[in-house]
Amino acid sequence: MKSNQRERQDTVASGHEPPAIITEGMPTQLPDIDPDETREWVESLDAVLDERGKARARYLMLKLIERARERQVGVPALRSTDYINSIPPEREPWFPGDEHIERRIRAFIRWNAAVMVSKANRKGLEVGGHIATYQSAASLYEVGFNHFFRGKDHPGGGDQIFIQGHASPGMYARAFLEGRLSADQLDGFRQEVSRGPHQGLSSYPHPRLMPDFWEFPTVSMGLAALNSIYQARFNRYLHNRGIKDTSQQHVWAFLGDGEMGEPESLGAIGLAAREELDNLTFVINCNLQQLDGPVRGNGKVIQELEAFFRGAGWNVVKVIWGREWDNLLAQDHDGALVNKMNTTPDGQFQTYSVESGEYIRENFFGGDQRLRQMVSGLSDEDLRKLPRGGHDYRKVYAAFKSATEHVGQPTVILAQTIKGWTIEALEGRNATHQMKKLTSDDLKAFRDRLYLPIEDKDLEDAYNPPYFHPGTDSPEYQYMMERRKQLGGSLPSRRVTPKTLTLPGDAVYKPLAKGSNAPVATTMALVRLFRDLMKDPEIGHRIVPIAPDEYRTFGMDSMFPTAKIYSPHGQNYEAVDRNLLLSWKESTAGQLLHEGISEAGAMGSVLAAGTAYATHGEPMIPFYIFYSMFGFQRTGDWMWAFGDQLGRGFLVGATAGRTTLTGEGLQHADGHSPLLASTNPAAVHYDPAFAYEIPYIVRDGLRRMYGYGLDKDKPHGEDVFYYLTVYNEPVAQPAEPENLDVAALLKGMYRFSEGQVADGEDVPRVQLLGSGVSLPWVRKAQQILADDYSVAADIWSVTSWNELRRDAVAAEQHNLLHPQEPEQVPFVTEQLKDTKGPVVAVSDFMRAVQDQISRWVPNDYTSLGTDGWGLADTRAAARRHFQVDAESIVVATLEILAKRGDVKPEVAAEAARKYRIDDPTAVAGVKQEGAGA
């Protein structure tokens, strides 16, 4: 020690003090108030290094850091630890299960899962499937099913399990053992219609397809991670607002290491730590393989993920090595084995999983005499069987128990496994994800590995091997069922038993029927309605307003003082705008979910809130308002999952249209979201033009989605969600017309006004169809046509192009399937069949939106729309640029009338020159109101 001390003193004296290598805000940044004491501590560390080695010194330092944290001494986090298990053997809890029986249960499920997929890929069928994923994760799931996952009958309400999509065969195989699925249903894997109703199984977890079985759709990789975070967060929201006690409910998300490459997988982990969601556990199956090869062949994905999650504030538990490694690590006095584990890349570990024991001895242990000596007493077969931690139920149990008992942080369990484990033909191979069939020899080897009593003769036909069930009298079946009974019933399971709601009466909807002399944007009209609905004594507290950092943009800051912004920590500071009437207010019982700049996070909350009627039996009504451009385009995958999960609620695409938010420019100009919405079968899109239309749409949406018991065919409501496009442009709001055809409004179109011309009835007539913000242009065009060209134009308010098309498609489908019955006529055809003149259809969206209905319109048809890229200018200039303004509508109308011979050809040409519809500079002087966002 004295020699080392002299060397250090000499170095300092020469002016060459070694540069500090400790970072992350360690006390080296502070002045040393006691240099002598500091020197004694450093010398003590040197002494341990010299006398006991680096491993012992490292251990002592880690213990000191641990003790410092216990005594609340602020020290920085270590972002990664050695490539060994986080829980040492001496800290492992007692395993309460029956090891032998649980191993047998896993064997039965493994077999049935693999056989199901293999049978589904027989010649002539070949519908695909995945064998290897569940085989690698079987122990992870089974430890959960036997000891942790609480079912719907649990007094605390039950856990919520996000199951990895490719592992679905294992869930079906377990359900078969439990008697929830039949062998015939297993034979119908991925054959959902060809075998008859309810005789097939969906490929992945799809609640829409199996609404009593699956609860969460997860196979669109990356979504399960984010959605599970927001599910856990929403559970806390329900609890903190006093709607439901969720204190005993835990959210488990099973993910793959390759899946973590999706940006969505890691995109919200900071929120989970920030809100201290210790009701959440990620279980990442690290089999080191993605679909076509290694996840990090030259690196170490577990270490990488550990650093990510530790840095984000999560509790990390690594389960890397099975119990057979414990004795070897106990002999590793100088750290040679840990060093080898730390420095071996994943690609090499994958190779070890398929190579012989001799190869492992020479290549892993053989390079260091200390390692070779360590395994001298083990045979090559012993080395080949050294297990990964994710296959060791004791190690997995310890990790799960640690996660459920950890307080103040979410937990991620990083469990190393081998893809295709127990199936020798698949284990660890790069192509294993695409291997879907097992030969007769593969099946026999698999059977022998699992010690199943199946005879060779039953495996000769590789396309029809038998499933295995031990019988309901067997100890395995009895054990499995008893464990599930104790934990609250079988999973996965979806139940729909929501509380019945009394929906608001007429009074709340009447104010918007009056119209307004002052210009009002439809966004503001809709926000006013929802603000009034939030005051309703029955459903008001069940509305969940959601916005991605844009409440003020949409005029919803008036809700801050009363509804308040939800925060699990309350508000521990004085807001900078506290003296203002509409100041920022946070509360643990806040109603508003403010998601920051994250549309994906907002959709995570929408999924959790919009499915609470099923996951919690508590009907909640999400009202998510956003820039329409950043809805279906940016987060369409979540909206697809929302439909799959049978979610309900209102999505509001505010600042809609391509010409109403023109100061923002191309990236903000939505000209196509109705088309994207039309691709989602669950999305009911409306594009209201006037404030008085909005209450009817919202009221009908509440009835369809939350009017439990109103429809005997849909006792728990309808599995749809509403998408409304509204606008930031203030326009004159007419009062509700007398004798408004509400039924027609809800079906998609109604006659707003009939064209009148001073010259009498014998004049050309045209039908002008418009939606949303285009109605003012259409009304102006009606006036110009009447005054200047003696053309009578009837105006139709099209509230939903999409619903008109769906009605027409449904009519055609009915006629195809029922040729002997009277033919159904599409609603749009029925509405226009007795009208005169051509149709000109206009919206602030691209023409394809209007053209959805063209084939069912009995009149001559043309459309005007905003095809192309958005741009930044005034609304008048943008509309002239796209030729959708009133003057362009006039010219288009005259042109189609000229083609029919109803007006002279030169009339349209003269009008085009007169209005200069090709020249945006012609409207440079037009003033506008309320253009900002």
C-alpha cells in the first residue's frame, strides 16, 4: 500500500494528476473539506485492491453505494450491472409450488401449442403461425399463471395481462387443458370462418374476433409496451379520482427483445417512472433473436435495455442464468467468469445454444485456465444443458415476486431464454421464426424431451399428431385448476359487465340550436357542448378529456380551474399564471389528462379510458381533441388497436381541413383524414358544418356507445368510436332549421336549403353537396348562381361521406346475398333520386373523400377538393389555389351545366376569366378572422 501511495504522490508532485473518470455529478465537483480523511478512504480501497483483488473491491463499493441509498445519501445511478442475475441465490425466496407438477404442466402446454401450429400448416391449408416464441417464454408465463396473475374473480379486480402476440398458441394450449377450448377449436387455429361460427381461433390476441377471450390486442409490435404503461397510469387515475379501487390490480406486459427496437416500445418509459407506476411490470423475453437473426449480434441487448430502463428510473431485474450456474459463479473468486460473461456478444451466446458441450468447453471456458478448471468436473452434456435463467422457474419466481413487492418504481424483468427451447429442430436458429412445421422425427424427439406418453405410431402422420390432455382426474389438472381458483379464475378473459348509465336529456343539447350572430368555430361549439356535458350529474365525472399539450389552442383552458389537470403528485409549486382566472391547476383528483407533446401517449390513454367499460366495468367516455393532421396519420395504428379492443369514445380532429389552418402550412394541413378514418371499420366519421348539427351527432354517439339496454341486440352498447372533424375558422352559425330531418342528418346528408331564382321555375337546377367548413362557400355560390346566372342550386349538408358510402356498400352486399328479396337502395341514392340537375360535391378535403359516393349518385357528378400539398397563406388564397372557393364552385357548376346543354358553353369560360379562379393574387385583399392556431 505504501508503494502505491508513493507512486500517487510522485504523480501529483510532477503535475500529472490522472484525469477524473467519475462522472454523473459525483462529489468530485465539490471542494474537499477534509483531505486527510479522503486520503484514508482512497488508501483503504487501494489496500483491498492489492490484497483481495478487483472483484472484492468492486463488491465492497457496490455495498457502500447500496448502504448510502438506504441512508438517503444522494449518489448517481449505475446504468448497467454485470451480466449476471440481479437477485443472488441467497436472496431468492422460497418457491411455494410443486416443481415436478409445474414442469409437467409446462410440458403439456408446450406440446399442444407446437402441435396446433404444425397441424395448421399441413399441405393444402398452410395458414402460418409461430412455434418458437411460446417455447422460449413458457416458464415466464407459467410462473405467472400458477403464482401471480390474478383473474377477474379476485376480490381486488384482477390483473391485466398484455400477452406477446406470437405467444398466442401457448394461451390456447393452456385454455385447452383447462377445458375452455376444445381440440376441434385448436384444429381451427387461424381458420375463423371456414369451419363455422366460433370453431376457429384468431391468429393473435384480437378482442374484436374473440371478445370473451382476449382483452388486449398486442401483435402490432411496440404498442403493447406503451399501451400497458397508459393502462397502469389510467388505473391510478381511476383510483385517485375515486371511481374505482384499483390498488390491488397489477399490469403485466410481455414483450420481446427484438420488439424493443420499435420506438413506441421505449417511448413512454419515462412517464411510467415519473408517475411511480409500481403497479406495472414489463417482462422482456430476451431470446436474443428477432424475426430473421440476432437482435444485437455484436452487442448485448440485455445490457443495452438495462441502461435504458435504469436511466429512465425503472427498477431492473435481470434473470440471465439458471441455478446450475450458481455454483460456478460462487467459485469465481477473481471475476474471470463474470468477465467472460460481460465480454461475450449475443451472437456468440446464440451459437452456444445450438453447439455441443465440447464446443462450449473449448470456446467459452477454454481460453482461461481458471475457467477450464472451474468446469473440469462437468461433462460435455452438463455444459450443453447449462440453462438460461428465463427457463428456470425458481429464478423467474424470484424476479416476479421482487417486482410485485417493489415500491415506487415500475419494474422491468430482463429474462434470457432460447428461442424454440425444447424443440431441437428449432432451438436458437436464425430461421426459427419462420419454421412452422414439425416432421415425424421432430415430433418424436420433442415428445421424448418432454417425457410424454405418446406412442410412435401416433406420430407417423406429421400433419395430424394428437393433442395431449392428462385427464381431469390427474394431479396436474387438479393442481392447475386449483391455482387458478385461488388466483381468481382463468386468464386471458374479457368480461363486459358495465354499470348502467342514465344519459343526459334534451336540455344540455339545446343551446347550440339557437345559432349565433357572431362568428363561431365548430371547434368552439363542440368544446362548449362537452364542457356542459361534464357538468351532468350522471356522466359528467366519467368524461375523460385528453389533449396532447393543446388545451389552450382548442379553448379548453376554461376547464383548468374546475376540472383540473390530473397529476399523481398534485401541484407542489406556485403556477406562474396563478393570479389569472384560467390558471394552470394540477390535482391528484384532476379530470383532464394532459399528455404533453405525445399523440401516441394520448392514444394510449384513449385506449385505456375507452375500454374501461370492459376492463373495469366502469364506463368512461374519452374525449380526445387534437390537430386532425396528427390523428389517423400519425397514430393510426393505435386507432386500429382501439377498434380491435372494442374501444368507445370521441376522437376530435380539430383544426381540420386543408385550407382552414393555412398559416401553419404543409405539415399541419389535413386534407385526407376522413379517408384514413374510412379504412377503420369501427370509426364513425362526421364532418359537421354547423353548431346545431353537433349535438345530434354527439347525442347519438352517446346512445350508440353508452346506451346500455336501449338496443336488445346490443345490450352493452355498440362497439364503435366516433371521429369528428371540426374547424378553427369562425363562421356565422345559423339557427337550427324548422323541421330538420335529424334521421337524415345522422345517416349522412340532408337538404339544407332549396335554390330560389327570381325568374321562376323553368331555370337550370343543380345540387350542391358540401360538408364541414365548405358550407359557407356553397351558400355563397348558391347566391351568385341565382343572382348572376339564374341557376337554382339546392344545398345539401353532407354530415358524413363515409357513412353514406358504408350504407351503400351494405345495401349492395345485402342485395348480393339475398337476390330473391326486394332490392335495398342506398340512402344517398334515395335522397337524390327525385332531384333535378347535376351534383357538385365540395369539401375542404381531397376529392377522393367526396368521390366515395359518386357511383351511387343518380345524377351527373363532379367534385371539388383540396388535392395536393398544403401551404401557408390566407384562407382565401388557399381556397383559390385549390379551386374550392365560392367562385370556383360557380365555375364548376356552370361547366357541368354547359356539358349538359343547360347553359351556353361560353358562360363558364367567361365566369372563369371574370373570377380569375386560377390566380390566388386575385383574393390578396380578402380579410380573414381567427386564423391562428
